[in-house]
Amino acid sequence: MLQGDAKREYMRDYMRKKRAGLPTKQPTKPWQPTKRMRDQVRYWFRTGAPASHRQIIEKLKPKDEDEALYRYKAHLDERKNTTPPPSEPLRCSFCNQPAAKGRGLVSRGGGSPLICAACAKDALALLAKRRRRTSRP
């Protein structure tokens, strides 16, 4: 962050440009495709694109590589801006009831099964019953 004289000079220059109606920030560079994108489009022209990307090179010839690159960019931008479908609520792995305010789910982590408090209480009762049976001689 600028301080002191450097900040004062920057702000003077900024305000001078603003009052004159000039742009106050650097113009953005035009979009340039990455090397990977160019290689990918060239590969598709040689071998054919997968079904999900076929519309990118559809009705184009290899000399129309720039048009294919702009189509590929539009495809990637569209895919980036779409929101994923909402995920289903978490459910108890034993009774299949969804999590709710009064029904919290417990997990050991790492993708282990989820269990609600009611099922956990029932499981503890079953384990205690089994222990009593096996501990008797």
C-alpha cells in the first residue's frame, strides 16, 4: 500500500485523470488462448472432438482455428457460470431420515456412515444388551 509522498502523487494523478474524463485504470489486454487450448483444438481437428465438445468444431476447417478457440472459450465460460444442481440433504444411514434442526447426524468422518441421535441411542441399547448376554457365564 502506498504511503506518504507516493500516495499523494498517485492520488493527484488519479484525480487529474478523473476530472479530465480519461480512463483511470490500465486497459485490459485482449483475450489470448492458452497453449493448452490451442493444442486441444488442434487435436480435435485431427482426431474428432468428444460428443460433449463436438459443437465447438462443427462445420469448421482446421484453418478456422481462431473461431474454434473463441467457441471453446464461450463453452468454458458457460460451463463455469452454471450452478450445480442442489445436493440432497444428508440422511441417516440406518433410518434414512433427513437431517433436521432437532435431528443432528453424527459421523466419524472420512465418508463413514451417518447416524442420527435416535438410531445411536438404539444402537447403544443393542450393544449393551449383547454385552450383558456374552458376559454371563
